[in-house]
Amino acid sequence: MTPIAVYVHTPFCPSKCGYCDFNSYAMTGSIVDETVAAMIKEIQNSPWRGRPAKTIFFGGGTPTFLTSDQLLSILDAVVEAHPPIEDCEITSEANPGTVDATKFGAMRAGGFNRISLGAQSFVPEELTRLGRIHGPSEIGRAVHAARDAGFDNVNIDLMFALPGQSMRVWEQNLDAALALKTDHLSLYCLTIEPNTRYYKLHLKGMLDLPDDDQQVEMYEMACSKTAEAGLDHYEISNFSKPNMQSRHNLCYWRCEEYIGYGPGAVGRVGATRTTNLKHPNLYVSAVNAGEKLWCEREALDDEALRLERVMLGIRLSEGLDRTGLDAQAISALTKRGWLNVSSDRLHLTPEGKHFCSEVALALA
């Protein structure tokens, strides 16, 4: 059977950050144990059981909010249902405030081989405003603990264009991250999403956000500094050492199939995309009752899949296959300075990266 990417969503967090619109809950107690048991049951009863895993990714939420035993019991169920291919990338997201050498050691021994740390900032005031539970020093400690445990593939997430953030402070964040010499950096511009505390503050005019020109300047600084550090800018927001790209995320950007397990997990197998019930209580009840787990189901036609291929693929530095795309649109975008054409592939120019969505819509 064809190998597939496997995503596992762990919905629990120590607290709900003000900017976060992910399916996450600050819950403790028996519901955590019940959800873990339900996730294992879902995986064991999966209709896709037997398809090998080419990547496995634990996201959230905060996977490391769970105990080591809970995390590894879920991973064991995944590995049994989806035997990993050789050199399978097995990632867990982690909050620097919820990990230590003991937990990382158990995770590495249990099969995880990649860690993605949600640092977001190295500035105490920014971390407080974001609602993060960790301090700047814990980021470095977490990186060193991961290395000591045997992880040779470590990512750091950072955010820019934060409320009140200056170019000087953003540069300090970049320098602090690069000094840790991790294998991968994900650098994301803050977006204000509905149904978040930041959205409500923004509507009231209470967020002092950098303007568009400042955001562009911050992004260009990130591109320049990562290039100087020898990192490959392989996707609009992602940078890595050679051959250390996130293989799991590449599956998404290349519009490949993926299976999703856990509350709120999204999967697309064939032309059908499903989203699991989101709230842990609803999810646990449905699993235990043997009822359907999805709350959303979408049948994607050829046009919808083509649109996704364009929207996601144009983000990659490897470029997008131009087959079947509008030649006039390609010509217009090239003249505008947003696209380069190399053989049969399209590549965003440095300027075009600032207008990725507009380019994708024009091509679609």
C-alpha cells in the first residue's frame, strides 16, 4: 500500500493564548485520560489501518502537555496501525515550558525523532502579552535538553509583527534563535483570527500592530539573516539546514494525502476531506458509542484539488508545475515581477512572496 502522512491532534494546552484559533482547550483531569484512550481506540479501528506512515506528526494544542506515557501510548497505536517506512520522520510539537530532559529522553527512546518548539519570542514582555507559559531561558534549555536526549532534528517557531514589536526587538529574536543553531526555523507573521482574544482587542483598537511596510521589512530581515546563517528558504515561512525540511509539512504543500486522528483533526484521503468532532467531550462520547467521528465532510472535485495544488504549491521554492495553468496569467504575473519561469515550473520572486495569495488566485 502507498505510504501516507499521519497527523495526530492533541487538543490540550496549559492555557489558551490570546492569538490562538487552533482547536485547543485548557482542560485537566479525567477528560485528558478519556481523550487519550479514545484517540488510541480511533487509531486501532481506523479504516486506513495497514497503510504505512511516511511521516507522523503530533500537533495541537500542546502534545507535551500529556505525560510521556500518554504520548508514547498514542504513538505505539499509530505505529501498530501504520508501520513507519524506513527513516520515517516522527515529530512532536512541544512547549518549552512543558518539557525537560526526562520527558525528551523518554520521547526519543519511544520513537520520536523530531521536535518542534513553540518559542514564539525570546522577549519576556512579548511572551506575557502572547499568553505563553514559558520564559526566554526555557527555550534554550529545551533545545539543549532535546539535543542531549538524542534529537538531531529540532525546529523553533517564532512570530513577528507582534503588538508593539520594533525592528530592533525582532532582530534580537532572530539572533537569539539563530544562535541556538537548530536545524529548522518557522517564522510566521501574526494574523488576527476571529474568535480569539486578540481579535476582540483589535476591534477595540487596543493592539498596536506594525503596519504593512514594517511587516515587509521584518520578513525581509528574516530572509536575509537566515540566508547568512546558511539556511535554505524552502517555503515562504520556513527555513532549514540542507536536507532538513519538514517532510510532513511538505506533504501538505505538495497536496498529498494525509490521515488525521484526534479531536478536531483534519484528514484528506483520496478526494474526501474530513474534520473530526472538535470538543474532547463530544469526541470521546462518539468514539465510545461507535458513532461517526467527523463533524465536517467535503468531497473535492478535480477543480477544488487543482486550486489546492496551486495555493499550496506556489509557496515552495521548488516551484509549481505549470501544466494546465493559464498561460496569459503566467505572462502577466511574470511581467509584474512576481513570478519566474524555469523550465516547466513557476517560482515566486522575492517580491512575489509578499503577494503569494494574489499570485495563487490569479493562477487558479
